[in-house]
Amino acid sequence: MDLSPLVLLHAFPFDGRLWDGVRAELDPLTPDLRGAGREPDLGVLADDVLRDLDRRGVDRVVLGGCSLGGYVAMSLLRREPSRVAGLVLADTRFTADGDEARAGRLVMAERVLAEGVGWVPDAVLPGLLGPSPSDAVVARARALILDQPAAEVAWTQRAMAGRPDSRAVLAAVDVPALVLVGAEDALTPPAVARELADVVPRGEYAELPGVGHLTPLEAPKAFAAAVLDWRRRVGV
């Protein structure tokens, strides 16, 4: 079976190395999402992904994203839905931020610019990881966060704060979609993921036990297996 190329877009505050644990099984394209210096709009990241596909001569892809990456995938669907043969949406949501969440993002953006990223792992990892992460997972997540430029962290928070609701975009998508979530995800819990799977007309739901918001980092083997099984069944 010939499958479409797979593009996986990383979560915040990370880069394409978030997907290192699934590379051998899934062989994805994993661009770094970088927007600093431009208008804080996730659409510019979607445009970057499209330009990269054009450079590679790739027409249609299975497009996946974890958290932030899911938001960027939804932005790409607004632009060129014909480029997407299938969707993998992990630990993400289709709704816009409420006032409190939006304000929190803007506060974090200002603090990062003032103080750097050294404080960020302690602030975000308790909410990102499941209840019993391994020491190796915690260390890897911490190292990746500390490797991010402060300007990028701030830009991304501002861009996420302004993202629109994507219900109508997803409801119009006529391609197979897999919605994955960690059973212990505190930021986008299973109830949110189930609602997302219901919004996408051809959506399927899968839950990975024992892990939180960063499913590809915490459970890469289970994540890859779920994606491979789904792709083989639906033929994308």
C-alpha cells in the first residue's frame, strides 16, 4: 500500500525533536515551527509548512500535530485543505482560548522576554506530563524546553492566544482523522478529545493509558503503533 507522506508538527514549547521517539516507525517530516519577528499569527507557520512541501515537491500529506501542532494543522486546513489526505490530532483542541487562558499566555510571553526560559520547565512540565513520567522523559522534556529561544516562546504564546475557533473548519474536512489523547492529559483531557473526534466527520478516537499531554514523548511506541494501525486501516 502506498501511503502519503506524514508531516508531524510539534507541541509548545518544543521543536521537531519532540518526534524523535517515533521516527523509526513513522518516518515523518518534522519541521521546526518558528515565527519570531513576524505577525503573531499561527497562519504564518501554516504558510511555512506549505512552502516547505512545495520545495519538496509534495502535493498531499497526512498532517499531524500535537497541541500547538494541531492548531497549526487547523490553520493549514483554512488555507489549502486539498493538500491534506488525512489528519492526526494529538492532545489538542478546536476551541479558541477563553479570556483567562489568553491573559495567561500574554503574561508568560512578557516574562520569558524579560527573564529568559530558565524558569519555564518548572512552570509547565507538571501540567504537560502524566502522573508518573520516567526520569528520562522529564530530563528530555526539560532539555528541549531550555533549548528554545525566548523570542520564539513569547511569539508562539501570543500567536496561540489569538487563534480562532476551528469547529467549522474541522466539520468541513472530508478525510480520515485520528484523534489521540493521553488518558491523564490535564490540559486537553479525554472529554475534549472525544468532542474533537465528534466534530470531524470521519474522526476516530484513541486514548493512550498512563500518559499526559505529550503523548509522542511519553509513549512513543504506543503513539506510533496507533498511527500505523489507523493509516493501514484507512489507507492514507
